[in-house]
Amino acid sequence: MIPSNTICVSQEGPANALALNKDCTQVVIAGRNVFKVFSIGENEFSEVCNLRVGKNLNLNFSSIDVAWSTIEENTLATAATNGAVVVWNLGRSGRSKQEHVFSDHKRTVNKVSFHLTEPSLLISGSQDGMMKYFDLRMKEVARTFISNTESIRDVQFSPHAAHVFAAVSENGTVQLWDARRHERAMHQFTAHSGPVFACDWHPDVPWLATASRDKTIKVWDIHARPNLEHTIYTIASVGHVKWRPQRKFQVASCALVLDCAVHVWDVRRPHVPLATFAEHRDVTTAIAWQATPHAFLSTSRDCSLYRHKFSEAAHPVLWANPQAVCVSARGQLASALPDAPLPRPRTCAPERLVPGLGRKQPTAGSLSASAQAALERAFPGSASSSLARHSPVSSQEQPVLSCAHLYRIRGQPPHILAEHNAKVARDHQRYMVSHVWEVVRSVYSARAVRSAPAPPPPRAPPPVEDTPPLPPYSAVEEEPLEEVEEWENRLHQHSGVLGLPTHAVYIPPAKYAREGENGGWVSAASAHYVDVEAADWTLPDEAFPLRAPPAPPAPPPAASHTRPNEHEHDTESVVAGGPVVTGPAGPSSPGSSGSGTGSSRHDGLQRSSSQNCGSSEGEGGEGGEGVEGGALCVREGAGRGAGRAALDPAPLLALALRLHADLGDVQTAAVVCLALQDHRSDLFPYIEESLQEQWLLGYIELLQRHKLYNAATEVIRCSWVSGVWSLSQQSTSVAACCARCGRRTRPRAACDCSPRAPPDLCAVCHQCVRGLYAWCQGCAHGGHLRHVQAWLKDHQLCPAGCGHACQLA
């Protein structure tokens, strides 16, 4: 949007240059296809004349630069693309205003400039590296200045010395010439690391501003010898530069590429512009001030000519952040705060919200005149900031490094390592990390219990003969009867083959060969020699005590009123060996059928017992005698639902590790994968191998950055990724140098400088070292490790007498 006080005019084509007359009331623009003179009004531009007219329109009308004489009102000069310098006279009658053409240059002319006090003197700079000094009265070349450099991009007369002019070239050099001496330059110095495109003399002080492709504007003091005073850093190559009138430290610039705006800088605050004008839609090609600090003109490749009012400027410093903070690679924190922050000015236009920035940005012309003046006064002083540096805490106080010292990643099962690491994280107040370790412990401790073999049952002591018989309905009636038969001769049983006594052995249920049997303590002979399938395991009925029928209960009193659900709480009385269910109709065995609620509930228990234990099927039928004495069995997982699949914790754990890595905690992601050992393959479908390698390398880099080399080596050793564990095979050789000549020695061989001397002599005992050898990296002397340690306890200099202050790490 064009501000209200900014005027604009469109052209037939893009303009390369513009120039103002001495009264700043007219402006001329010149380009490849445009050459016009406009009158500058209060609110508009008015075309005065079009100089690109006539029958013979040749390359003399295609201009790269244009200059207007500061003395003569009607004299113009243009630099043509064909190497010609054309002089124009606006007061000439007729359509053609061309006065004279100088064709002395062999290549394109880049710049023309009139003398500030002599209207008949004109100088030009060309691509051929030469500068021509023209006398318009004689219509010939007065002098030729050879720069001995690359092409000349700009040439300007000094306002402080009448015969001095400056020339800048594409090799980054600046030359100061005396117009009276053409043999060599007065001063020549390298100003930039790239081509210099423009220069401009300060109107009040002997300063020269230069603009270059290296994205800098430099201000040089030319009072005695050239001295760099200020440097302004921009975001693009600078194509043009002009000092602001009546402002000593302010200069305007426009970029050669990328940046379309015109910026006004204060050299005392070189990193942020004081004002910005962003009306052009393409790269700005030329700027010129109207002899006042409040307005200037600019033209661009977008075929437009603008007059800008300084009151319509946007000020980037108002939305720039005055504070800054930075963290170094070693954890050092630096913060910068302004010593004199800018006061918040009162605006005369509403601020607009910039999308994506989350803060308000002042628009063009948002400041009042008084606020803008106050901003210009406070702008350079607000550049000074106080820099504060904060050293990091010691490694013992950093939780991540302390945990790296105490974490365990191998040597024990994963759930034990996770339990230890969870305690370490919890002691360092890293509760989220501790929670992850607790989850790992819970998951893999349950797996360890399921995968571990079942322990053998305890061996009961032999029965004592004088033990009193148990009551027939005791709660421990059935189990000892089974144990008596099993353990009757458990200490010494005959094998049936050799007739020798053998000991009992324990066979786990998972490894028992026969289907349907549970294993347990059996005779070694029967386990190895007896044909178990052919043996008759039927026992006589007398081996089991007969159970007496229960006594019928007394009938309930007629006057008693019982709630319907009252008997449900007393329907079951469980004894060892099977449930005895009593109901309203009387007692019944597990196989009998009752009536009422107790009967229906017992039917459910009977079916469960028959399906799970298999004692009633095949022997007793439905509710037969085979159910009596059978134990009530509950299928594993019946309470959770038989059809529900077990939860797989691997994707959840992988997601938690990804979250910690995204939050910057690469230690947890790497160490959990290391501690899982063989179980880490559960996470591989959910974590790419490249991401695993990234975690491990990031954790190793963190450890090495803080000099935890042992922990880093342990991580490399336990790594499963080839790109990580191969790091232990790199840089494993140590090159030893001779202490006399400094050359590299060969293994188990003497140096060439003293072939008779035995290799690796101890500097303390002067004997050949066999075993641990310690040497100083500063002087290359060494010896037995214990000898060097004992020497350095009492001495500070090398034992070889070289005078070096050796240190043993």
C-alpha cells in the first residue's frame, strides 16, 4: 500500500538511473528504453520532455547512467551501453536535444559525473578500466586515467577537495586520484572482499561510503590516510548508497538483488536500519535525496518512480526484539540486554498483526513527527547492550551427566537394570524418566517370571508312625492321602531292574513326556527304566477312605421368615478335595441335582469342575461318582475374559522413547534400548534403524563433549548398530615419536638417529620398558608407569633433563 504522502509515476520500461537538477525541482530518468524528464510537484510528477525521440534511435539513447550538471540548468550527460558518453542540452531547439557524443571508450561506460564547481568538466568510468576526463568546451578528452585494475563501477568528485575524485573497481579496491596528475593514484587500498559497485562522498566531513557485493557498507575517513570508521551489515549485495543531507551519521542504500526496499542506516548502529521504504515491487536501481532530509526519489525495475517522505517510513527497530540469549555447545549461557531501551513511542496509525510472528508490527507512517524525532535521537544510544555470561554447573550437579555415571546398561536382566536406573533417575528428580524405567521393569519382570522354569515343590518330611489319624471331614483330609501314596518310599525305592535303592528326582511339568500328567518328584529308576505306559497304576479301593454320608439338616422353623437371597450366602462350604453345597432342600453332592438357587449355582460349579479338571468326563459321566473328590479348578484368565488378547507394550514404549528424544532427552531413548539387551528387538518394528543410530550417536557425542569417555566407550561396546560399534575400530593406533629427532618410530625398532640405542628406554631407570609405558605428549620422554608416577610426585620437570614441565594425567 502506497502511503498518502508518497507520489508515483509509471514508465514505459525499467530505469537504470536518475538525477536531479540543482534546484531539485526536476528529475531525469534513463534506461535502456526510457529517457524522460519529469517536473516534481507537490502531489504528482509531470512529464516535461521525452528525450528518446527522433528518426535515428540508436544505442546512444540506451543509457546505463545519467548525470545532471550542478551548475548548468540544461546540461545532461549519459553513459551509453555502446561505450559512448553523450552530452544533452535541454535548451536546444528542436526535438533532438543531443549535443555531442564522445566515443573514446572501447567498452561499456558504467558511470558519468560532473565536476562540482567546473560545469565544463566531465569524468567517466568504463568497463575497460580507464577513466576519461572530458572538457566540454574543447569537446575532447583532456586526460586519461588508467587504473590498472578491473572495470570501474563508480567515480565521484570530492566536495572537500576540488581536484580529488574517487574511483571504485570490481576487484574490491578504491583509488583516490588528483585530477591534475594522471600518472598514478594518490591512494589505493582494498576496501571489500568483493566487487565495489558504488561510492558516495559525505557532504560535510571527509568520509567516503562504499557499497559492495560482500553485503557491507563501509565508511572510510579520507582526511589523511584512508581509515575504516564504520561498517554496516546488510542482507544482500548493495548496489547504491547515498548520504542523507543534514544528518551526519545516516546513509541510504538499496540492494542489487533480493531486497526491493530502500533502507536508511545510522552508522552508529549498523545491524538494524533506522527506516525502511518498501513501496517498490522489484529491485531498486537508483536513489537521490532532494537536498533535504525529509524526501528522496527512487526508481526501480518495476517501471515506477517514487518520491518518499521520511515521515512515511517504517521503523524495524520498533518490532525487533531488544533482548537476546544464546547457549553454547558446552552449556554456557549468554544474555544481552539493552542499556537504554527505546521508549514505546506514541503512534498516529494503528499497528497491524503480522501472521506467524505473534506480535504487532508498526506500519509505514505510524509515528508522529515528534515521536520520529525522538526515535532518531534515541536510536544510536539504544544499540549498547550488556552481555552477561553464566557458566554451567559442574558435571556432578547436572542430572543428565550424573545419571550417565550411575546408569547400568549390561550385566543383569533388563528388569533388574530398569529397577536400578529408575532409582537413579528418581534420586535426581527426573520423575518422567523414572516412570519410563518403571514401565520397563514391570513389563520385563512379568516376562522373566513367565519364562523362568517352575521351582520344584518342597519335599515333605516322612510321616511319623504315632501320628494320630485325622478326622474324616478335616480340611486337610485329601492332600495327605495323595502324598502318602506318593512319598511312601520316596527315599529308597527299588528300580525293578537291578534291585538297588535309588533316590527320587524332580521332573518339571513342561518337560514331562506323557500327555495329561503334571510331572513332579518321581523315582529316578521309574523315570528312566520302568515302562510307564505298560505299568498298572490302578490302586485298590481300600487305599482311599470312604466318605460317610452327611447328616440331613434340621428343617427350618415354620414361623421364620427368610428373605429369598438369604441362603445364597450359605450355599457353599468348601473343603479340601471338593465343594459341598447345601441348599434349602438339603445337602447334595457335587453330582446331585438340587432345587432352588443353591441347586442352580451348584450346577454351574459342577460344569466348571468337569470342564477344567476333566475328572467327571470318561469316568463318572454327568454328575456321577467321578466328580466326588475332584478339586474345583479355575481356568487361567477366566476373570479377564478368555477371548481378550494380551496388551503388547512395545508400540507404547517405542512411542515414549520417541517423545523423550523429540524433547531433547536422547539419553533415555538410547539407554533404554541398551538395557533391553536381547528384548530390544521388540521395538525394532516401531523404530527405524536410522533413528536408533541417531540416538546412539547423539548420546555418544553428549558424553564425549563432557569428557565422559568411559561411558561413551561402554555405549559403543554395547551397541547393536554396525555404524556405532564400528567406532571402536577407528583411531586405535598411537604413533610414538623419537625424543631426540622427533620423527615417528617403528614398532620394536630403534630410531634411525641412534640405531645402537635400544628402543623405549625409561627416562628414570634407563632400562628398556616392557609392560606399561607412560610418556609425555609435550616432550615425548617417558618410561615405566610406576617410575614416572614416583618421579612426578617429588619433581615438576622431566626426568630426562629436557626442562619440560611434564604432567601425568
